[in-house]
Amino acid sequence: MKLFKRFSFRGKIDKSSARKQQFIAQKISRRYCFSAVSLFALQSVVASLGALELVIPDLPSPIPFEYGRAIHLALAVLWPLIGTMGMVYFFTTAELNREIYSPRLARWQYWLVMFFSLGVFSTLALRIGNGREYLEGIPILYVGICISLILASYNLVRTLLTDKRNITPAAATMTVGVIFLMLLLLPNTITFSNPITDEATKFWVVHLWEEMAFELTSAGFIATYFIVSGLAPRTEVEKWLYLEAVLAVVGGLYGTGHHYYWIGFPAVWLVLGSLVSLVEVIPVGMLVRMTYKGLKSTKIRSNREKLTLWLLLSSVFHHIIGASLLGLFLTVPWINLYTHGTYITSGHAHLALFGSLGFAVLAGCYYILSQGSQPTLKGYKGGVLAVILLNSGLIIMSSALLVAGFMETYFWRILGMDFMQVRFILKPYLSIRALGGAIFTLGDLLLSWRIFKAWQATRSYRQPKI
Amino acid sequence: MIYIELSLITVYYYNFGKYYHDIILIELEGILLKLRSFLLLSILSWVLFVAITLISSRLPSPVPEQAEAGKSVWQRNNCVSCHTLFGHGGYEADDLTHITAKETSEYLVNYLVQPPVMRPNKYARHPALNEADAENLVNYLEFVHTIPTLGWPPQQEEVEEN
């Protein structure tokens, strides 16, 4: 029936906005999103304290800097993961218009991922860790997170297989994204004695989660958001989704080469990494095209949809400027030789990790948690202010880091000055970074508060009959 | 409006019903075909990628036992939060990939066992290690120095000339 309708009314808006039924999976996805937003609020506080510790000498702190940074990085990886799990369940049911295979598994998965994620943060606070950047927790805890991802993959695949004739591109893309999240984390639960393998597999999470797996889930989310809220016709949005997904997978995988340049890998990776990184930009362009198609529709949007769009547009903006263009500039081997391992990497990481992924997950979380209510005018204005604060904080912070990084490149790498001498010159820029971080934290707490309010207002919204 | 559209569909369906049915099937086939090629390409590139990464990560020489113990000291103490190896890690302290070419191992062990105050702090010292851990760690850093890094970091050449 769906195909019948689609064929005869090509170019018209899908009537899917009429669907208002809430599934059990959508109810469950709320707790994922709520936890993700809470962890995000915690993240900015941890990060601000760390930034302060770098500019104020002898700042007393219960957790030493090296473990504080580890918690910051663990949070940066895990809060988007938890939010994405919720988003994938919510938007898969919305897209397929049917319940997931097993809501019970989804509940178990939630408790598993939360238990092991909180385990990572608390063991790190107690100074127990495994000292691999971004994966500082002890390996057994990542096994637990892997199991919860296996549950998610199984649940999603079974959901798709219950009706094989009705597998939409957005749902398939999100499912493959979750399977890749699991596959890429799996090797990181093993301890390697070979330092090169260790470095390489680390980037399967640091690079491939962000540039491939999360890109697939985000593309699926953006497509479904436009289709389900009726902002854009299905045919327009879905047209190139599979091609985009294929390019994201192939480009993402071999683009990992730009992290393999100087870790003891053969020189062929210099060529492979820099050339395939060009391919990586294409799916981003297609994502932008899809978002533009959705924006162009003249349909009147509600304040809730507008706030989601502001978050989504921030994500797209940072995805183009911070992640893709700056990233592409840095993958040129002759430039990378000098910029590698300086604060430039840090600036780029903030723009790519939070800028493109974090904003997208926040958009999804806000949309899910405010399902069934509209923000008041004051609430909407507060939300927009929060988005502005987040964006300006992020840009100030990252620009300061980039300037510091270019100074490091010049004085340390090109002139060959001593590291500590250069370190003292950078202090003003690190102070500006801390200031940007403070603005960011303000926006973060304000947005979390708005999302919390929306969550509170919709708590009793349409309890599904079980 | 709805009536007109419905009647149009009816007329359309009566006239072209047979073809229309075929077109639905073709479209469905097309969607499944796209899905299948997406899955196939994903699996193929994933397998190939894992294979060439593993082949590329062969070491010039096997890791000595003491260096392996040193690696676990490096990880247990979260050195990577401030220092970098191969340029990956924290930004607060120097890169240690080729530190053993600059400093003697006695100096490094001594530095780790009796750590100095870190500027610009007045009191905070570098985290301390016991003698055995410090020796293992320096051994690990010596092993890391033997891994070829394709000319990175760039100031390395000047150091060697001096």
C-alpha cells in the first residue's frame, strides 16, 4: 500500500505526519536520551575544570589532571553513543511504523550500557584505567558496552526482518551504523602488546565511530526526522541515501589512513589516507543536500521543530567547516607532518566530535524528549539562546586552540624550539580557551535545563497500553 | 479535490493496471538491490580494511619482554593524558617517541623515580614511579624509538645533526 501511494503521488508530501501513535520502543528511547543529556551536562563541567587546571598553577583538585582528562574523553565518546542508541530505536519505529522486535531487550541494553559507562567514569575517578587515549577505562568495561551493542544490533536486525518488503533506506542505514559501532569497538576490548596495532585499533573508535558509524546513524536520523515530521517528501530525502551510506562506509574506512601516517605503518598509507579523505567529503555534501531539501519546504514549522532544526543546522555547519574542510586541510601529508600532535588536533577534535556529532545527537534527544508538547515562547527563546551560547563557546574555544596549535607548529616544529619554552608562550590562548569553555558550559546547562523541562512536561504523555 | 484524485487513480489503474503492477515490482526489486549492494560493499570493504591494517602493523622486530611490561606501566599510569607517542595523546607535555635519542636512560629513570617540580607550578611534581617500573618504561620508550615513523617529528633531524 505504501508503495502504491508513493508511486501515484510522487512529489507530494507524505501523509506520515498523521501518525501519532507512540510505540513502547519510543517510550524506552526517552531514558536513553535523558541519560545522554545528563552526561552531556556533566561533560562541560568536567571539561571546564580541566581547562582551568591548565591555566592556574597548583590548582587543588580531588582527581589528578591525567584522570580528569580521561573522564572527559570517555564522556565524549559515550554520551553520544547512549543518545544514538535511543535515537535509533525512536526513529526506526517512527520510520517503519511498527514496534521493534523486543522492547525487553532494549530495556536490558539500557541498563547494561549505563552500568558499564558509569563503571568507566567511576573507575577512572578512582585512578584505575588502561591508559589508551579515548578508551581509558579498563577493557572489561568495554566488553559490557560491546554486549549492549550486540543486543542493539540483534534487536534492530530482527525488527527489519519481520517485514522484509518494507525495509526503508533510513532504517537500514541506521541498523548498519549500529552494527559497525559494535564491530569497531570489539577489537578494542583486547590488549595488544604491539604498540602499532594498539594505535591503529584505537582509531577504529576515535575516527571510525565518528566518521562512519555515527555518520550512518545521523544520516538515518536526519532523513527520518524530515520524513516523519512531514517537512520534506520521502522521495526527495531518500533518493541518494544508499549511495551516501556506501560512500560513508568506504571513504570512512580507508580514510582512517590519515591517522596511520606516522605510527610505523608503511608509506603507502600516506597516499591512500590523503586520497580517500577526499572521498569522505562527498557524503557530507550529500547530507547537506538532504538537509537543504528538508529546509526548502514551505510548511509552517512548530517551535519544537524549529529548535530541533537550529541544533541540526549547527551540526551541519560544524560538519562542513570544522570537520570536513579543516580536516581535509590537515590530511595533506606535508601539512600534517608539522601540525600533527599539536593543539590544532585538539581544536579540530572539538569541532568534529562535539560540533558535528554532538549537536546532531542533541537535536535528536531534544526532539524525542519533547515529543507531545510544544515549548512556551520563553522556553523556545531560552533554547535558541542556549544554541547561540554553545556555538559561540565552541568557536571561541576551538579558534583559541587552533591559534595555539599554529604557534606550536611554528615555534616547536619548524624553528625547533624546546617544548617547554613554547608551552609558556601559549598561556594566553589557553586562557581564552577556558573562557570559551565557560560560555559553552553556560549554554550547555541552559539547554540541558530546557530539555529537562520538556522531559518533565511530557512524562505522562500517552502511556502505551501494554 | 480528494474525489478528483481518487477518480484519477481509478482511471489510471484500470487503464494501466497491468503495467503498474510490474512497475511496483521493479521498484521493490530496485530498493532491495540497492540494499543488497550496500551490505555487500560494506562487508567487503570492512574485511579488506581489517586485513590490510593487520598486515601493515607488523613490527620491525618483536617486542622484548621488558618493553611489554613497560607498555603496561605506560598505560596504568595514564601517561598518554599529557604526553604523546607518535603524536597521539595529550598536549600538556613533550612528545616521547624519540626521547631516548635525546636523553640517556639513566637520566630518564632518575627523572621518573625522583620527579622534579613541573613549571609553572610551584609544588606539583611529575608523578613518581618505583625503580622497576621506571626501568621497564624506559625500555619501552627505547623500543618505540626503533619503530620507523617516516620522518616524523620533523625536528628530529636537527637533533641528530647536533
